[in-house]
Amino acid sequence: MRLFKIKKQNLIPFLRGLEGFGELWGPVKKGNNFVYVRAKPEDFDLTALRTIIPAKKFFLPSKFTSLKFRDNRWEDNYRPRKRVIFGLHPCEIHALNIYHKFYTRLYPDPYYLRSKAATLVVGLSCIPDEHCFCYATGTSTVNEGFDLFLTDLGDRFLVWVGSPRGEDSLKLVEKFLEEATQEDISRYVSWRKKRDASFKLKVDLDGMPEIVSFSYDSPIWEKMGNACLSCGTCTMVCPTCTCFDLEDEYDLKRDEMKRDRFWYSCVFREYSMVAGGHNFREARSERLKLWYTHKLVGFMSEYGSPACTGCGRCEVSCPVGINVISVVRALRNERSTALWVKMEVENA
């Protein structure tokens, strides 16, 4: 992995140069939140920690038309535009690595692969806030899954090159690059120590696959199910959720049809509905149990890592305080700090 540096004042022209690859997208503040939008590099907010919707939207949009049927034949309709996505933090890149495993390991998804080929991922370092717990999931640093990664050291950025595509992109910005020195490395080590000491949220995920498995019949799930709204917010903001549904729309007059693919949620009541109207996960508690078992147990047994990257999105988004932190603490019989609606999960 090669390492360079650029001066802080050259960040904007550096990003403009990368537009030679494709459209430039990055985090911009919207109200009290952040969103990924196509914008000028001057508008990007380097203090952004978590966007409302994660970067997975660039690789498989929340809704898109995958196929069209007309003139008695199917047409593959998905053509992603080339993009540069700037500002992805380590936990977000780890989520994309999980996405990559899921969509390429057994049944390669052609729509994902096209988006992957059309995207230049430019990561950015961050300082955690009170909702970050990526240190506990082992995702506070990243060594793969990005093309370029920038570490902010105050008056300069270290630029890590993480892929052949990232190496090729340097031709667009080579006039801004300088060789990194030993002094830069020393500053990076000091920055890492400062960053690691700044985590405020403490959670112990050690042994959680076993704890979740052995707690499958715990009354804690029923208590959570009574509070859950089945709104699906947790799954929509989660950077590693992969569930989707398909919907065909037929135009009888024109003898045409289109097939839309869109994000779906395993906490929706209809998710487990089968032919004949039977629902084998009718209870909200069962659907919650499915989601957290997948995040903390199932994915790890299949792919070797939990499907949670500690980004904190579920903690800030769930309207009744059900999230990875509160569930882990409840299953560990620790006092819950979550403000759950009409519910106290404590020593269940």
C-alpha cells in the first residue's frame, strides 16, 4: 500500500481533479443531519460522522428498475453512472466490504458489480462521537475496500492508496502529491492514539454470538417486541442490510412491463408471509430476534465477521431506543440506558 500526502489547502483542487473519473459525491449537512449528495467539494462537511442513509445506496439504490419488457423481449435497464464517493469513514468502508462478500461470494449480483466498477471510493478519517462503537466491532481502521483514503493530520492529509484503480486515479491529481516522510508517520501514530482514546460509548461485544444463541428463548425479545413499531428504520439506515423485494408493473395498453427492485425489511410484518396467508414470524419479537441474530450471529458464522460495524445509525434512528447497544446490554443483564417506550429491559 503506497502512501503520499497533500497540503490541506490542496484538498479542494485534489477532489476537483478526481472528477476526471466521474461525478463527485460527498457528505453535506442538511438540517441537523448529513446526507451524501452530488456537490462542489467546497460544500462537503469534513466533520460529518454518519449520513442518514449509508453509502450502500450508491451500489444498490433504494429503488431502481432492473428490467423492462417491450417489443417481446426483456431489456436490462440498469446503467450506473461513474462516481467518486468522498468522505467514507472506516466503519462505512467495512460495511461495503460486507456488502461485497454478500453480493459476490455465492451468487454474484450483476447490478452490484456494475455499480462497484463505476465507483471510486475515497475514505476519510474521523473522530468518534458519543454514538460510535466501531472499536468494539474491530472496524475503527480499514486496510481494504477503498481506492484512496485520506487521514486528516491538521495541516495535511495522508493519502493511502488501496487499489489499482486508486493508483490509476492518482494520474488525475499527481501535481498535488508529495512523498510522505517519517515525520508524517510519527504524526499519524500520535493521531491514532488520540483517536483511540476519544471513544465515549463503551460496549462489550465479546462472546455475543454465543450469548444471543443461548438467549433465544429469553423474555427480553417479547419486551422489545411490545415496544417495536415495525417501522423498518433500523434496516433502512443500517449500512449492511441487504434485503430487497421485486415488483412487476404491467402496462396492458402498451404491452410493456418493468421490474423494480427496492430495499425491504425483515422487521416488516409481510416479510415472512408465505402462500396461503401464513406468517411464520407474525410476532414483532420474532422479527426482531431474526434481525439481531443475523447481525450478531448468522453473518459471523457464514462470513467470519459480525454484520455490525459500530456506526451508531441504529442508536440515533430508532424512535423507541431498540438498537445494538441496548440489546447487547439487555442480553448481558446490564442496566439499559435506552429510553424505551413503556418498557424497561433490566435483568430479564
